[in-house]
Amino acid sequence: MAAAALVALVGGAGCSGTGYPVRTYRMGERVQLGSLVYNVYDSQWHTHLGDGAGSRIPENRFFLVRVSITNSGTGETMVPAMSVADDAGQSIQELNNGDRVPQWIGFLRSVKPAETIQGNLVFDCSPRHYKLQLTDENGQQSAVIDIPLTFTSEMPDVPVPELPQKK
């Protein structure tokens, strides 16, 4: 009886509520969940999207995550919505509005067999270290992709004043 309890305890360690282990992948690694194959290539932080008076301003910052998703199954399937989670476990859902998001992948995503879609997911969140939370098309298997916290220069074009020349 003790051996059975030990097997049940060890077998359940590291598993999600669905009974499948939740594995963590690095950015750039191929992740297969059910018939969906995910890959994250890049991430960017933006203080705004678009230019001028019509630019879109986030509550925090726009976090764009570049993904590709392939349907390796035999039937058309919907790609579930995704979220990111910070190190404290706070989860933020992707935005369903892609206004001014370059190469937005869309929110309702239907993928035919052997088809690949790619583009940017968009989140409104504070700059932190995040993990992208993924599920298969049935919500039974899940995985996370670790996205390192990186920043690119967002330097605006500022004219350099000319110094007066000495006579």
C-alpha cells in the first residue's frame, strides 16, 4: 500500500490538473501540443504603437511576441488565446485588439491542416520577465516558453543643436 502511495505521489509531481506535465521551453525551441506546433522568435517592448496624434498608448507597455503556429493535424483547428505570466504568477491575457500592431496574428485564429500562421501577439503589461502560456487545441496539454527580459533602444529622433562657432 505504501508503494502504491509513493508511485501515485511521484507520478503526480510536476503535472498540471489535466495529468500532463507542464514543460518549460526556451525562446526558439519547437513546442508541440496536440496538433499545434508553436515557436516564439522574438519579443519587443513599445511605449506606443503608431505615430503622431493617432498613436495607440498602453496602460503599461505593449509587449509584442512574434510567434509561428503550425497545424500538424488532419483537420482545421482553432488556436487558443494565450497569456503571459510573470515570476509572481500574475497572468495577463493577450489583447483582442490589434489596432496599429505590426503583423498582428489576430485573435480568432483558425488554422488548416499543414498551414502555418505567424505574426505578433500583443499584451499590455509592465516590463518584467514573462513566460508565454500555451495550450493545445483542446485545452488538455500545456507548456510555457520562457521569454527573457530584453529592451531595444527606443530613442526618438532629436535634432542636435548647432554650437556657435568661435571667431
